[in-house]
Amino acid sequence: MTKLTNGTWVLIADGEKALFLVNQTDGEDPFLEVFREEAQDNPPNREQAANRRGRFNDGPSVHRSAVQDTDWHQLAKDRFAGELAEILYRKAHQGAFDRIVLVAPPHTLGELRREIHKEVADRVVAEVPKTLTNHPVDQIETLIAREIAA
């Protein structure tokens, strides 16, 4: 059985942008239609950081410790995955979809996997560890059909 049936949702996401698509045909020749977009403003970490990385004295001794600032950019990406998981949970609970394909870079896919509710996880029919958020929809259709071909 093909994984990309009529009505299957496809989530194309990275840490800053997400496209929700639905397949209007079959898995042989998919026709994906974008029905929702999500995005977050996530400036580079250098613009969000409050402190500098560096070294500081451990007190009166000659020892110095290295410190690194929090990666706010990465935290925002991880939080975005949580927001997407919440959207998917609400939609699954409403019965909006029965099947979904998750497409995201490996780190984001891992965060999604960690955050999604069992009700959504039970509907995941395939995962594609790729970044496709900036590809045109016709290329996405071809790439996904190739990636999840049974």
C-alpha cells in the first residue's frame, strides 16, 4: 500500500518555517496543495545573545573557566517544533487527518518526534529527513514520492 494516499497530510518543516500540505490525488502522481503556513522570526544567535562567550576567573586562584552563551537561536527552533506538534495534536484530535508524512532536517525531525502526542504519532506513515521548506511544491511532490515509494 502506498504511503501517500488521497487526503494524506504532509508537513514540511525546519526550525523556522513550516508548510502544511494535503495530497489531492494518489501516491503514484501526488498533487500537494499548501493549506497552511507557519513561520517564526528567529534572528541569528549573535543578535539574540546577551553575553559573550569567553573565560572568567574562578576567584582568587589562577584558574579560568570557559563559558558559552545559551544558543537562543537553537532554542527557538526547538520551541517551534513544539508549537508544530501542538498544532498537529489539535488537528488530529479534531479528526482533520488520518495519515501524515513528516519532512524535516534530522534535528527538527527528532524534536518533532519527541514532542508529538501519541494520537499524532499513530498517524505518521513516513518520515523524510530532508530540508525542503524552500523548494517549490512541484519539486517537493517529486522528492517525496521518490523518498517514500513502497
